[in-house]
Amino acid sequence: MTAAAPLYVVTMVDTRTDQPHRVGGRVQTRFTHDPEEACRHFLQNRDPRLWRIVVKSLPPQG
């Protein structure tokens, strides 16, 4: 039996306010098996000095 790839939740945080990035009042979060790709997506065309990426591993389901 093959184990499923780990799942992560990735969020971008404003370093000036220490608050998560929101659009329309909703926190921008991505669930992914590839957190590095999600980080690149969030930081695309943004100053990385102003944003911190938070990656949390979700427990395996099963």
C-alpha cells in the first residue's frame, strides 16, 4: 500500500502587521502537497521582505 503524499496548509502573513493576507475579508490559504510551489505562487510579484510564509503540516487521514 502506497502512503499518500503529506498535505500542507500554506498562508501568507504581512510582516508589518503580523496578520494573514486577506482578500474580501477571507484569509488567503492554500492546501497543497507541494508547499514550495504554493510559496512561489504567494510571493509572485511581491516583495518577500514584506511577507512571511507559514507552512503547517496536516495530520494524515485514515
